[in-house]
Amino acid sequence: KNFLLWWLGGAQSAFGTALAGIATSFLVLHQTGSASAMGINLALAMLTAILQPFMGALVDRWPLRPPLVLGNVLRALLPLGVGFSALRGSIPVEVIYAASFLTGLVGAFYIPATAGMTARLVPADQLERATGLMQGATQTMTMLGFVGGGFLVATIGKAQSLLLDGASFLIFAFLLLFVALPARAPRPEGE
């Protein structure tokens, strides 16, 4: 049960991250008409990935549940805020840039917190299979997030796609409350 919830959540997270990048970028393009502004938005969302090693060292010192649940809640609130604002009219592009950057920053904390979770949730004899399932789901859902994100934006709209994305992260944050997360091994003194 724990691995199944984690696997479904990981797939949703990969899809949602790709969808948010597409939806906010098309929102920027729609509002500015500038492909350069669209590219800046994507770059801001991905720029924070260089911070992951540093964030990993910090997150490693915390219990597992808070960064995972909080990460999903924050990754829900940002697209929900942009989506609701977009429904009401035009949003300053700087606000969209800030939301994209902050979403990436949350990911820089969140992704290191997820490292090694699969190994903690499955028996050692099932680790290879579980890791393959996680990687396959992540890669597939990222690709579907880009393709499906474009389709969703085209069919239901940019703001509505962001609202759907935000809602999916809230659902995963809720489901994480039911995953029995194993405790981290105690750190040796002096670290």
C-alpha cells in the first residue's frame, strides 16, 4: 500500500511539474506574445535544479514527512494562485515568473527529500522492480505532462489547467498522510 501510494504520487508529481511548466509558459506567451518571455519562464522554473545538492544536505537533517507534504502543498498553492488570478484577467508577467521560480525552488527541496524513498518502502528483494516502476512512471508521466499539458491548455485553457494541476498536488499531499514513511537512520555524532 505504501509503495503504491508513493508510486502513484510520484507519477502525478512528474505529470504535474511538466503540466505547470507548459501552462505557465503558454500563459506568458498569450499575455506577452513573446517567445523569449515564454523561454525565460521555462528557464526560471528549471534554474533552481542547480540548488538540489545543497538543498539535499539541508533536507537530509529533517524528518521525511514535513518536506514531502509541505512541498506538495506549496506546489499546489502556486499554480492555484496563478490559475485563479488568470481566470480574473491578465497577470503581470513578473508574477508568473516568480511563481515559476518558486515552484522550481520548492522542487529543489522536494526532489532530494524523495531520494531513497523507494528503497525504504519495499523489501530488498523487490527493490530492482520497484525502482524500475518508479523510473518508468516518472519518465512516462513527464513526457505525458508535456504532451498532455499542451493538449489540456488547448482544450480547457491555461488557467483551468493550472487549477487542475494545483488540485492534483493537494490530493497527493493528502495521500502522503497515509504513507507509512520509515524513519531515517540516525546520523553519526559530529555530522
